[in-house]
Amino acid sequence: MSTLHIYNTLSRAKEPFRPQDPARVRMYVCGMTVYDYCHLGHARMLVGFDVIQRWLKASGYGVEYVRNITDIDDKIIRRAVETHRPIAQVTEFYIAAMHADEQALSVEPPSAEPRATAHVGRMLDIIGMLEDKGLAYRAPDGDVNYAVRRFPGYGKLSGKTLDDLRAGERVAVAEGKRDPLDFVLWKSAKPEEPEDTKWASPYGFGRPGWHIECSAMSEALLGLPLDIHGGGPDLKFPHHENEIAQTEGAFGGALANIWMHCGPLMVDAEKMSKSLGNFRTIRQTISAPASLENERAAYEVNLREAEMLRFFIVRNHYRSAQNYAPDNLRDAQQALDRLYQALLNVAPASVSIDWAHPAAQAFKAAMDDDFNTAGAVAVLFDLASETHKTGSSEQAGLLRALGGVLGLLQADPVAYMQSPTRYLGSSTQAGLDTAAIEALVAERIQAKAERDFARADALRAQLREAGVELEDRPGGQTQWRRV
């Protein structure tokens, strides 16, 4: 097994990773609420935990990775009402869109992807357990709430005390709540709400609160305690804090041994969020289809190659704040191009990773240090530089194999460099297509064969103007790439 150390949000320190069973590492990550397209903050979470589960597997662990889908929620209900569609039709559409985005980003499917609506029965079981223990109460409005002050450990994950939270409370106590910090476990159905949002329960018709969903699904699919529980930076409080209160209140013991949270995606020092209006969806960034609002074309569109976006995310440590800007994306693309250029110049051999190799050891040391992908990517650039110098196909093969651990460098280098859509802002996106380029390259080859070097130079200049660089190779071959 590895010497992996992971930063634990709960202890606020790096800890050696000691799963209860190395053959079955149990990792639960809070997934999407499917009422809209995934934005770049979601991309960071999806890619970040994809890399984490890949490294756990590469380190010899068996991994059960569960990432849930919230398919019942106030925002979903609002979208269904606004669009006059059944809840299931709304959620199926955005689940399909999410899966298309994940595929474009080379995010591997989790071991299981439970939907909240399939686990309402278990949620009701847990609510009943909490009520029996005096941790939940029925409110006059029909809701069932969690009594936060009855749980002694509340605030241990976020570091927030109840008194601090109460002092910062600026809204009046909601009708039926004993304390403004209490949160809903079961929402009583309202007459105007769609019928497909209502479940029968001992408390009358209604639907589960958001927090109870993950308590039920993680316990049902993985058992307790989890080895790792993770999610985005905004979930630490209140969602994960409330999960702890629910699960540990109902079952006793720890919900999870290690808590992991990726860092925020920033735009001009502000967190990317829909409330601030500064967010971009994944497909706006890597696809930008003109028919974005067309319900079928929205996820059937041929997504642009998204390895640039994945690399943009992976080159930063998962816990660091990361700033989104078009210039940063272009810089990521240029850096990724340099890695692929090494594989283009030197055909990589098919190799298994020799972890005794100095480069592989450096890569492993970085990844074992709390999944330090920034350090691992630096190793890739060192290997690319050495590959350029030595022309070693074995080194090129190791570069590609280590890149694969991060979900990178698996495309054919020629196809990658010739892709008309890989490069954000490229003049070739709306310029010459592949057939036109091939025709001009062939014309130049013919001009050179006829020793019409002025014509050959003019064709090279024409291609360069269109964003295409040529490289003449031995044997009269010419390799081209878009820049």
C-alpha cells in the first residue's frame, strides 16, 4: 500500500491514509442537484475527485466510489413548474447533460450513482430514529426539523460554534422552528406543489430535506464509517455539518474518518456562483453550441475536446483557490500542447509504469502528499524535456503512462495537434477545415518536388496565417498542427 497522506478537514491536518479495508476503500462524494447545466465549479469537483479515485486505484486500493444525484429539491421543482414539465423529465434531461460533460472531461463513472428519490424510505427510517432519540421534532406546519442544540458535536467540521452561528443569525425564526439553526428533515407538501413531488410518510405527504438525502444514501450503499467523504467547498457548512449531526445522531460513531473539500473556483477574486452571475457552464467553455437552449441539442452537441479544461484543473492542487480567466485557459492549452509535442516528436513505447524509475518516484511522492497534482504535472514537464533531448521512446511511454494516471495525454498526438477545436481563440476555429489544410499541404509538397520554392514558401505563409504550422520531416513527409 501507499504512504499516502490526506488533509482532513475535520482535524485540519494531513493524516496518513489508513482505510478500514484496503480492498474496499469507501468514498462518498456529494454530487449534483440536477436542475441546470454543470458549471466550472462543478467541473473542478468532478475532475478533482476523479483524480483522487484514480490515484487510490493506482496505489493498489480497491475503491468503491459513490457520488449521488439529488433529483428532488426546491430548485428542481421550480424548474419543472416554470417549464410545465414533470419532475422526472427535468431531471433526466440534466442528468444526461451532466454525463455528456463528464465524458468530455474524461471523468470516469463512479462505482454507484444513487438518486435521492430511490432512497426516500431509508430517509424516513433515519428521521424516525432521530425523533425517537429526541433529536427531531414535528413542527406545527407539518415539517419535521432537526434540533441542532440537542447534538453536542454540532460545528466540529466547520469550526463554527452554535453561539457564533446564533449571533450571526439575521432572520426571524421560521414558523414552527424552535431555533433558527434547526434545519428541515421532512418538508410538508403544499397544495400548489406538483403531485410528483409528494411522498407518503408518517408525517403526512411531503418530501425529504436536502441534507437527509446524503445521510441515507451513504449509509445504505457504503456502511459506516466512510473512509472518505468529500465535496465542493461550499458544502462544508451547512450541508456536511448537518450530515454529521443526522448520521452520528442516529447511528452513533463517526460518519467519516476523512473529510475532503476541493478549493473554490474564483473569478476576479469572487467565488464563481450563479447568485453572483459570474459563472460559466462546462459546455459554454468547451462546446459553446449555438443551440444551447435547445433541449436535445444541448447535450447531443459534439462537445469540443475538453482536455484543456481538465489540464487547467489538474495543474493546480485540489485544495487551492483557482482563478478562472480566458488567459489562464489559453496558458493551460499552450502548456498541454508542449506535453503532446514531446509525444508527437517521439513515438511513445507501450510501457507499464516502473515505480522504481526516478521520474515515477517523484510523481508518486507528489501524489502521496495529499494528491499534489501540481507537483505531479511538474514531473511530466521534466519527462517531456528529457524526451525531447534523448528521443527515447521509453521515456515518451512513461510520460504518457504517468499522464494517464491523471486522465491526460491519452489522445493520438497527431489527431490532438490537428484538432480544429482544441485551442480556445484559435483563428482556425472558423478558418480552414482539415480537408482544406491537407490540400494546401499536398500542393506545397508538389511545389517543392517541382523546385518551385517561392510557391512552397507562399503556401507555408498562407497556412501560418490561418494558424497552421508545418514541420518538414525526413523522406519528404510534412507534419502539420494547429496553433
